[in-house]
Amino acid sequence: MAHENVDIVREGYAAFAKGDLDALRNRFFAPDITWHYSGRSQLGGRYSGVELVIEWLGRSFDLSGGTLTVDVHDVVGNDEHVVALIIVRASRDGKQLVDQSVQVFHMREGRVVEVWTLPGDQYTSDDFWS
């Protein structure tokens, strides 16, 4: 049986896949969430607060022309942290992205309070999103 935080993160990925940003905003993300996206592309940086994080997620979807998908390979976790192994796929300006990324979630009271997204190939990710 998976830890409840693992289930929460998996449900969050399902909400993202359906484009249900309201569920992410109101059910999965804490109001004071901070999201870190490594790299030097236009998406790289630190985003604090649920509205900025939702805006950032929407921008990544828009930049990919709606092609951004996240395939979950595995999710493991405990009371404080969840780690997801994912494959990010997207198309943009004739380029294709297929990246095996890692996301680390810090959890508090059943909500995500901090996320670190670490692309498997930072150079390719930066090139794709720049």
C-alpha cells in the first residue's frame, strides 16, 4: 500500500494531465507553495505562491502549444517528501523534448509546499524552452 502522500502526488499529476488547474490550486498545492525549476531557460527560476506556480504551469503548457505531457514512471514517498520519476514530452518550434526528469515534493498536511524539478538533461531542456 502506497503512502498517502504518494497517492496525493499521483492524483495531482492526473489533475494536471486533465488540465484541472483549479484542483491543483485548491486541493493539492498549499497557498504558500514554492516551485524551483532548474536551468537558464525562460522557465527556469523560483516561483513562490500558488498563483505564480499556476501561471508558470500554464505558461509551460502554452509554450509547448498544448503538447506538454508528463508520464509518471514511479512515485515513492513518506510523511515529508515524495519523489517522482517522470518523462516530460513536448513539441515546440519544430523541436521535440523527451526528458527523464525527477521531481521532489515537500509535503505538509496533505498538500505540496515545495517542488524541485530537475531535468535529466539540463542542456536539452534549456535549449527546448529557450
